[in-house]
Amino acid sequence: MGQRARLSLLLCLVVLWVAGLAAADEEGNQDESLESKTLSAEDQVKDHSTGARVVAGQIFLESGKSDSQSEDEENFHSQEEEKENSLEELNSLEMSNLLNKDLEEAEVQSPVLTAIGGTADGEPCHFPFLFMEKEYPECTADGREDGRLWCATTYDYKKDQKWGFCETEEQSNKRRQMQEAEDVYQTGMKILNESSKKAQKKEAYQYLLKAADMNHTKAMEKVSYALLFGDYLKQNIQSSKELFEKLTEEGSPKGQMALGFLYASGLGVNSSQAKALVYYTFGALGGNLIAHMILGYRYWVGIGVLPSCESALTHYRLVANHVASDISLTGGTVVQRIRLADEVENPGMASGMLEDDLIQYYQFLAEKGDVQAQVGLGQLHLHGGRGVEQNHQRAFEYFNQAANAGNSHAMAFLGKMYSEGSDVVPQSNETALQYFKKAADMGNPVGQSGLGMAYLYGRGVPVNYELALKYFQKAAEQGWVDGQLQLGSMYYNGIGVKRDYKQALKYFNLASQGGHILAFYNLAQMHATGTGVMRSCHTAVELFKNVCERGRWSERLMTAYNSYKDGDSNSAVVQYLLLAEQGYEVAQSNAAFIFDQKASIVEENETYPRALLHWNRAASQGYTVARIKLGDYHFYGFGTDVDYETAFIHYRLASEQQHSAQAMFNLGYMHEKGLGIKQDLHLAKRFYDMAAEASPDAQVPVFLALCKLRVIYSLQYVREINIREVFSHVDMDQLLGPEWDLYLMTIIALLLGTIIAYRQRQHQAIPRPAGLRPAVPQQEPPPEHQPPQ
């Protein structure tokens, strides 16, 4: 009874201590936010970089801790005294003795493996034991054909022959079944990873289906997502939901996140944002990055929760840390953002995708020795994107051909590939250094930046910060983003130069303009901590969100686009919906566009309300077409009631914020008709004129609208005056002269004569009989020598 009391007391103390920590953290965060509001601008610019280090241009805090971790540690230390006061009735020595005693008792009471059956049933297993001249520290299946695990109960099995099973027959069967499922799963994954053909991938999923039927968790995760998206399996949302529920019961973070997605989007279940939030939270606690990203976006805009910039910052920063740590020297994959609405409304506008014919043409040029084509194809295959899959083997071959022809750009990229290393190109600092030197000697900024990296980190050469700084400056002067990023990192940390946050900020901004992910990440860190700039949670979240959207999951944007192009709009819309939950504006607008086209995955009466929801989310992120669509939906009553005033507000926002010609034209029409606003023909003309100035495409419709407007204005003017009174005051003799009636009669007579003459000529024309045609000559003379007919 005394032992149980001690354990209960210990548990209560631990609970109180954890609660104290949580309260202290919350109070610390509140105090910190209040202080940030009251500090002066100079006090807010703090030095948070002491002990910071940079890896490949990425800012890391000391010991690899994030800012949130360091803040938690500060809160922990600041609350130590409070915790000690709450536990003052217990002596620290007695506490440690109690803990040690309980731990020793727990070790003694830990279950000991007991032999089942055999020659020593019920006796404890002895580890290690000797069998066939080999010591076994755990149970083994050696020596048995059925694969059942057993152990010896004495050290020397051969001498004593004392043994028993480590598991029941039921447990053995279950273990063998799981091992068989693992083998099937690994076979399927091997085919899936090594093949690029659709038929082979479908075969791989058959293996995964078999493993999933055997309750293999990872196989169930792969199959459930394949059923949800229609990847190499027929799309079946109901079956995927059942698998997600099963995975959730087993505690799978992927299953929890996916089930949250189903409740959020109302696919296969009744929509419930509350349940979605619960499942997303469990998925995030389990470490699922997509769940963290979704929660970051929800706290950012306030979907199902109160908006909280700090909460959004916490989730986004965690995901951004993982994305940034995956960025290599060769850069990440290219995110291709294609808007379906823009493709349909502007068919001639380039989507950024390369047609197969154009790729084949470049390949033909590369085979013929065109160096520029070789370098271009090498970069396409190195990074992927624009319809070209990432392929390091092809990239290496093209760069090698161009480098042999003396191209410095190809040499520099070969240096980057050797410096990074991959399955195709073995890592070699010496080879990378040779290529970087050749390229740098030719003035290539990529080679100069690579050489700077070698001197900065001592890759193949001794560390030399001065030379690193020199080469980074040369590369940055030529606008190369890697050089700008590394130069900013050196100024940020004071490596080789005096620490200068303004210079660091300058070079990080320049690199971010070139689209470098790590530049966005470093700027986000500076704004999140107030290092060198005034702390701005809003700016930090936007920058971290940009980094998060460059993660590996962004590849599904292209997968969804290809599904839509292949005619599978149901698969495309589900993929876009998941990406829309993560906060991708292009996915939100594309999902809305597909719903607008009456997607069959939901009931017909749900398409417009769902489209309206996602147009609204896309518009809140600054997409002009989405804002105009919101105006159209309220104007015509699609998915909502007709509301001219709300439509007018959306059109005005699109006009003022994005200078949309379409929105200006619509505002002109609403002023002309007096819809949602008081009728005003002068303002209508003004908006029509603004639309014509904003876009050349609007000039023709604006011209027609202005013509109509002039007619309306004239009619209104005529309606407002008394015509008889006007004509009574008009003196025709004075206006047109004394003989105006003779002039009028002469004009009428001339017109009459012209009509009569024209009619007579028509009667005199005798039609040629259809059967009498002149013979066609064998050879007609050229057109310029033909006789007149």
C-alpha cells in the first residue's frame, strides 16, 4: 500500500509540474507579445545571432535549436523558482531517493521472458545462451523449420537441453504473417521506385494492395492515398475513408491527417470543421508535416479557429525547418504553378510547360552539338519542371557534352553535381574543385560561387574566408543568387567580415528576388526574431509559408494538372483540394474552377457553393480572377443569393488593388444600370475609360459600351426637354437660308433619280442560260496575263 501511495504522489507531482510549465510558457508568451508592442523601434532590433551558424546559406541557431526551442528554454529557466516554491514541502534528497527506489522496483517488476512448452515450460529464458557454438542475446528461430522463436533456459543448450518457445502459436503465426506482409510491401515498393512505366507502377500497387489486406500499416497508407487520388488504382473515396479510419485507430499520423482532410472537404463524410481540426491536430502531434502546414494556414486566416499569427508562425516555422534542411547546393525541385482559369480564358498565354515537340527539337539540337541546347536540357533535367522529370543521369550527360566543348556554365554545374553527390555522380570534392576553378577562371558566376563554397567550408582546400568572400562578391556582382545568399550569410554571422545585418538583409533580399528558397527562409528567421529588422510576425509567416510551399508535396500540383489534362477531373479536384487545405492559392483557384465546371464528384447543387468557398480563399491571397469571380457569383446568384452591393464591393477591390480592366468595366456597367449603386452615367463613362486604358483588349467592348451610353444619354436629354418648344424657337430661314426648301427638294429629287436609274439597270441585265458555257481552255495563262472579262 505504501508503494502505491508513493507512486500516486509522484504522479501527482509530475502532473502539477507539467501544468506549471504550460502556464509559465503561456504567461511568458503573453508577456513577450505585450513587450513587443511597447518597445521602441531601436529596442526591437535585437542581436539574436550569437552562437548562430550557417550551413549552405541556411541560418541555424546554436546546437541546431530553433527559436521556439530557445524561447521555451528561457521560459523554463525563468520559472524555476516558481516551481521550486510549489514543491518546497518535499526535500530534494527525499525526492531523489524516492525516484531511485521506484525506478529500481520498476526494473525488478519488469516482465521476464518465460519459456512456453518445450522441456522447460514456465522457466525464465537465459540470455545470452549458447547454441551451435554461437551465443544468442535474444530469441531465435535457428534450428527450427517452422520459424517459431525459442530460447534456452540455461547458458549451454547442448549440455542441458533446457528450452522453450518465446511465443504462443498464435503469436508466431501473426509474426510470420506480418513478416510476409513486409516482404510483399518491400517487393511492391522496389518495383514502384525503380520503374517509370505506368503498367509497372500499377503492378507495384497490386503488391501493396496484398500487403494492405494483411494489415501492413505502411502499405495501407500508400493504398489509401492511391484510392483517394486515383493514383494507379481506381478512385474510391469510400474505401479510402475506411482505410483512413483503420489507420487512425492504429495511431497513424498520415491516416489522422487524411481523415481530417475528408471532414474538412466533406468527401465521403458530412463536412465538419471541428472534427477536421481535431484530426489535423493529432496528425501534427504525430509529426506529420502536411498537418502542421494545414494548421499553419488555418491559424493564419482563421478557418475553424480564431486567427493567431503566433500559432501560424509556430507551425509554419517547423515545416520550413524541414524544407530548408532538404535544400541541396543544386537547389530544390521547380514548383510549376499553372492556373486552369488562365489557360481557358487566355488560350494563347504560355503556361510555362514545354511541348513534347519542342523538347524533341532541343534534343535534336543537343545531339548535333548545340552547346546552349545541351546546357538548357541539362538544367531542366537537373531541377525538373516545365513538363520535364528530374533525371540526374541525363543532366550529367548533357553537362558533360557541353563542358567538353568548353562551356563554363556546364563546367560549373558539373562541379555542383560532384560537390553534392548523388546515385549517378559520386561525391568528390577534388573533381568539383577542378570544374569550379575552370569555370571561375572563365568568369562564370556559378563557378565563382562554387569556389567560394569550397573555401568557406574547406572542401578540397584549406578554409580561407578571405578568398570565399572574394569569390562570393564576384558572383553576387553578376547577379548569381547563390553568391548573394552566401555573402548575406557571411555578413549575418560575421565570418571573414564584420557582422553587418543591413548588408545581410540586402543580399538576402537580392537572392530572394531570384527565387532562392534559403533566402526566403533566412529573411523569415530575421523577421521572426527581430534580428536586424523590426520584428514582424506577419512578414515572417508569409515568408515561411513561401518556403513551406516549396516542399516535396508541391510535386502534386503537376500530378493534379496532368490528371485534369487526361480528362480525370475527379482525381484532379481531390488533389487540388488537399493542396488548397495546405494554403496553395493556385490549388484553391483550380479547385474552384473545376467545381465551376460542374465536377461530378459532388452533388450538382453543391458545386457552386464549394466553388464560391475556394474562390473566396484564393481571392484573399490576392488572385485577381478569383476576386472578379466572387463579384460574378454575387451578381448572378451562383451558390448564394443575388447581392449587387457585395458584387460591387468585390469588383471595386479588384479594380483598386489589382487594377483589373474587367472589374472596371463591370463597375461601369453597374453605374450605368444603377445596380448596387446609384445610377451615374458620368461615373460609368469614367470606369469604361479606365478599363480601356488598363488593357488594350478592353478597347472594343468599351467603344461599344460608350456608344450605347451616348445613345442613352441623348435619349435622356431629349426626354427631359420639350421638343415642341424647341422647334417653335427655331427659325429655319435664319438657320439654313431663305431658299432652304428648294435645296431640300433638289436633294430629294437627286436621290429619287438615282434609285430609278439603278432599278432600270437591274431589269436590263439578261441572265446567261445555265447550259451554255464557254469551253474551258486546256491551259490558262498566268493571272497577271489573263485578259479582262
